[in-house]
Amino acid sequence: MLYVILIALALVMLVPFICLGQAYWLTKDEIYVHHFLRLLTDWMERMRRTPETEKTGWRILEAGFRGEYWTKAIRYFADSPLLTDSVVDKFYHCLIEHAEYIIEMHSPYRYISNWGVLENHGLFEIGISMPDEERRNRYTSIAMEHLGIQAQMQILGDGVQWEQSPMYHNEVFHCFEDVLILAKRNKISVPEMFLEAVKKMACANLAWQKPDGREFMTGDSDDMDIRDYLGVAAWLFHDPMLKAGGRPVLDYESVWDIGASGAEEYEAMEMVKPDFVSAALEDSGHYYLRSGWKKDANVLHFHCGTMGAGHGHSDKLHVDLVVRGEDVLTDSGRFTYAADKGRFDFKNPDAHNTITVDGKFFTVCKDSWECEKLCQPVKQPHRFTDRYEFIQGGHLGYMDRTGGVFVNRKIIWIKPDLYVIMDEMYSGDSHSYEQYWNFSERGQVRLSEQSVVKVPRLPGLEKAGNPDPTIHREEPGTIKGAYMESVGTGAVQRGDFIGEKARAKFFFMTPESVGEILPGKIARHYNRQETRQKIRMKIKGSGFTSLLTVIQTGETGKMPECQVERLPVKSALKGIYYPFHMAEGLKLTVGKKEYIVIMCHQEVNSPTDLVEADGCLGYGNVIVFDKAEADKAGTVLCW
């Protein structure tokens, strides 16, 4: 505990220096210089670098931080008579000690760690502040070389920092932006590769920005506004689309970094709506289905990518959902780094909107940073069209269970307000499955049982696991009549989220599943947790098992009536119905709109055939039909 307190105190000493400097610049009151020098000289005289202090005040990460904060702060005091030659000399030699320490500590670990970026950013800042050209060139060139390699290794092809945490992505992004600002100001050349990596990071920020300007709390991330990062990037790259993710005028801190003239240039820039809406960041496995760029937009985020090591969470197949600009389904946040149950409560799969098998976790934490077991993602094709969008992904985290279990999630967005989520569990044995839906603490959740969803009662269809594909054969010309006579009503459950403005109805369409509301946790800021509600759906299955969920979104008091029916899928040419373990259909009626969705869990067409549901037929693995518009062929989202 003492170790943690000492590190915290070391961090507390950093940022206030800049605040004191800004206050002095604005007021010219020497009291701010007095206290800056009091704190600075006390630290330099008392905190000597030793093997022991390298674990606290001289920890290498804090040395990198001081490279930025100290050099920025002292520039604000440059005109003060209290800043004597004696103080400046001590400060100069202390910075040299920091720079040499950062260079000395360099190792291959620094190439992949965000610490390496923070340290070399500090080294670059120190180099810029050096009055002698030799040290200036040496420090800046070493820092730039290291930062260039770090950008190559740490930034994925889609612009996401590899640790799968938007907050750490933006910490690294800030360092890179700072280096570009200083390089531009001091006419230092920057490798083209480095510029490209930073631009990609900015574009990733734009792609995953929520309508309120904040980031998703993926991995170790807080509920943080990222408009300042995008504003600086817009100015650096003269990009009006990036400015669309920023503010009309720069924020307070960014003005100090780029100066008054830079702020004026930024304010004069045009703000242009991005030329994309939804985005697939395939390298990192992040997908964003977005209805638009207004503050009341819907955004669904899906993750099927690497964990991202220590700062990543067990969030394979996790879904976030923003409705009318308001959080509905959310990540847990990070809460703490202390290695106790509080850490795991926020990292484990049940804190995310995903699926577990037999009550076991697909990723198992060993401590705050390491895992005893990891999980390989299985990325799959996606398709975006004008009317519908489709994403899917799976993972191999349960292949060690008896019979093996491959978990796959398919998501269909029927624009603007219907989401179909099909969870598929492929196994050769019997298992229990748990599906989690963690809701924003800013709304209320209800779960009710209802008997309004029609469930087919054709022979052999009662259990989706029935292996007989020839479950019901109709006489020619009696397709509609036989179907209608064979439909009964089954009890399913419906969840309701009611927020300040947003509303979401969850139709849990698999009759064998049972749901309950449980308490959950969310931490939008470090060391501050709140309770929230979550729904856990449970089902047992032998062999293939599926969980079908439909989400209708809208604004409270303005949502049209939605009717949902689970349909059998048949062979259009053979006249046989498929069991649910082979294919499932769905009928969605909202107002005057009527959609039919066909989802196949395996190959069903042999040798020449079409799939059919409620009179709609086509060829494909996932097909959506708009019956209200006599959409005969349908839209194939996956073959």
C-alpha cells in the first residue's frame, strides 16, 4: 500500500506544475512562481535516484511524464525574476539526468509498451528544451527513432493501439500529437510512416466516437471525452472531417499546446461531416454500426479481436448499444488496478454483453495484468448496405470443454431501429449457456414473461436439437394451410430498458431460455463504482444450441408497436421443414413494415434448392426480405 501511495504522490506532483504556469501567464502574479519553485527545488534536492526510489518517485514512467509536464511548465515562468540562473542550472542538470535515465532504460519491451511511448515522448520534450545543440539533436533523434518503431509495432493497420483500450490508445495518441506539434514548431522532420500512423489513430477515434463525443469504455477505459484529441489532430493534418469529431473551437488545454495562432487557424477551419457512417476496424476487431453523426444517433459496437494483454478485458463478442445518443448496453469500465476481486469483477466476461459456457470464463485472469488462459478470436465477413448491415464473429475459448464448443454471434441491423442478434453454440455434447446483457446505470430494466410470440409446433420442431431434417412434409398446394394449422403459442420473455429519453425492448425469442435480473457494476471513472442492472439468460442444450434476441429501439413514448414471430425455414423445392438447429426464421412487423429474416446455422441446400420462410425464398446463409415492398429476392448479407 505504501508503494501505491508513493507513486500516487509522485503523479500528483506533475500536472499542478502546468496549472501554476498557466495561472502565472494569465496573472503575472509571482506567488505562482514561488510555489512552483518551492515544490520543484524540494523534489530535486530530496528525491535522489537510487534503486529504491526507482520504484517510487524515480519510476521510469514518471520520469517520462516529468519530461513533458516540467518542460511545459517552466516555459510559462520564463519571464519571472524569481527564475534565477542557479535554479535554471539545477533544473537543466536534473533534466539531463532524466534524459540519460530514459535512454539507459531502453529495451525491446519499450517498443510494445505504452510506457515506452510515454518515456520517449518525455525524452523528446527534454531534447526540445536543451539549450546546447548537441544534446538537443541527440535526445530528439533517439526519441524519434524509438517513437517511429513504437508506432510501427503498436498501431494496428486500422489505427487502433494494440492494447484494445481507447483510453490508452488516446494516451499514446496524445504523446504522438505532442511530438508532431513540437516537431512542426521547431522544424524537425518526421518520418512519413510516423505521420501515417498518427493519422490512422485519429481516424480510429472518429470511427468509435459516441454521439456525445466520448469514447466507449472498452478494456481499461474511463468515460472520457475525446473531442480535444480530435481537435488537435484536425489542426495538425488540416482535416475538416476530423474537426467534425472535435469542437467548433479548441478546448482550453489544447490552446495552450498549439498556441493562440493555432487556435485561430483551427476556428477558421471548415467542419465537414465524415464521408463514412458505419465502420469496420477489422485488424482490431471493432465494428461500429452507426445511424448518423447527430447527437441523437444510434451506435452499436461489436468486438471480436485480440484481448490486448493487461489493459484488455474478457470481452469477446461484446456489444455496446447507444440509442438516441444515450447508453443502453455498456461495458463495465476499469474501476481499479488492485489485484483483488474488484479488478476481476470488471474484467471477466459476465461484466460484458457476451456468452459463457457451463459457468466458466473463456479468458481466465491470473492477476491484474496476466491471464492463465487466453481465447482466440475468429473474425468473419461483414456487409454494409443502404438498408441493412451485418457483422459476425466467434471464438475458440471453449474448445477445451467436453465435445468442444464454438461460440459465434451474428448481428443484423435493420435500419433504423431493429437489431437481430443470433448466438450460435456448436458442440458435440451437452452444455449450459449464459448470455449477459449489462445495462447503463442511468436507466431502469424490467423483465416480463409473455405469450405473444408465435412458436412453430410442427412435428420435430419443439426441440431445436432434433437431428431429423425431414421434419414435416406438406402435400403440394397446402404450404400455407399446413403451416398455419401447425403454429401454437410459446412463453418467452421480454426485457425493457427505459432511460431518460431512450427506450429499448428486448425480445428473447428462444422459448427454452430463462432470464433473470441481477445486480451488476459499472465504473465510469477510476476508483468509483456504481450498481446497475443486468439480465442473464440461461439455456441448456445438447449438440447445436442457439439464442435468438431481437432489440427494438426508439424514444420513450414514440415507439411503434412491434410484433415478433419465430418461424420455421423450409426447403422451397423439396417441401420439407428444417429443424431449428439447421435454420431459423423471423418475422418482424413494425407499423406498416414487415420483414422476414432467414438465418442458416449450417449448409442446408442440397443439391439444388432455395430456403423459404413465410413465402419468402432465396439462396444464402443470412437473408432479409422487406415484405411491405414486395422484395422477392431479398438482400443476402452472408453467403
